[in-house]
Amino acid sequence: MNANAIEQTEGCLSSCLQVLGNKWTALILRDLTDGPKRFTELEKSLETISPRSLSQRLDDLELHKIVTKKHFAESPPRVEYTLTERGRDFLPILKAMADWGAKHA
Amino acid sequence: MNANAIEQTEGCLSSCLQVLGNKWTALILRDLTDGPKRFTELEKSLETISPRSLSQRLDDLELHKIVTKKHFAESPPRVEYTLTERGRDFLPILKAMADWGAKHA
């Protein structure tokens, strides 16, 4: 691979795609833009995602330090997902993607 | 799904992800930034892609009017792939992705 006008250093784009190269991941990040969300809220918003896929995507995002998972000692127990700074730095990318969609879809 | 700060209209982001939600697709678009490329040039630049995958990705991009395929009546025959305007409009997204990678990788 060669670096060009897009990449300053070889591998920068691949590194972002390791996180974002999945449709659900991008839509989860979009949904977390408004603030912390519970698992069931994300599941409802994403409509056709399976609980297993959503769970895998969220674990993956936590592993990459894109979201944090916070447990509340309530009854029933509550779990919320929040974007980290790394996660919030995806928002300009998502906005640019949505603008492309608005222009060309 | 709900539109929010990211999307003006529901579905804009999904529509971009239909094209870009694949690692190879994004890297192919990056490589075409510099100008038209032949199949073998893309294959060499992407290193680990299989010819079958590259061919499928390029067919898909042609179908979505992101790239055009031009045949030159030479011997041996030459085929070149070029970004369309829709394709060039992906470049700000790729740049934003590469910037994220440069900051966070």
C-alpha cells in the first residue's frame, strides 16, 4: 500500500476501518451522538439488528475504547453505553458520510 | 431509526454505508484518488486482496456509479478504473477517516 493525498502515513485509513468498516458500528455511533443509551434503546433504534450482533458490536467498541459501559446498581440493573473522546472523534466522519448520502442517495 | 445531529434525513448514513461499509472498498477509493488505475495496479497496492474480491468490489462500485471502467483496444487489452463525481465526493470522508487513524491508532 502507498500513502497518498488521503493518508499522511500508511495504515491510517485501515486503522479507522478496523473500527468503522461495519454498517452497524457506524449506526451505533450515530445513535450514541445524542447521549448515553441503554442496550434496549439501541436495539429498538437499529430495528433489524439481532441482540447477538448488537452485543458483539458493543463489546468490540468497548475493546477499542470507543464506548464505555456503565453499570447502575438498580433493580432491575441498568447498563448504559457512552461515547469516549475517541468515539466522539468519529462524528465528523459520520456527518461527512450522511452528507454524501443526502447528496447522492 | 431516528434522524439526529448526524443525519438530516433518516437513511442518509445507511445509504453511504451501502457503498463504503467495506474495508476494501474504502482502500480502492483511496488508491483511485491519484488518478485512473489498472486492475493489476490495484491488486498490487492492496497486497492481500484476492483477485475475486477485487473484481467483485470494482463491479459493485461500477454498479453504484462510483467508478467507471474504460477499455482500451490495445494488445494486450488495457482496462482502467476512474472515480466519477460521486466517487470523488467520498474523498473528504476518507480524509476524515485517515485523520482519525493518525490521531488515535
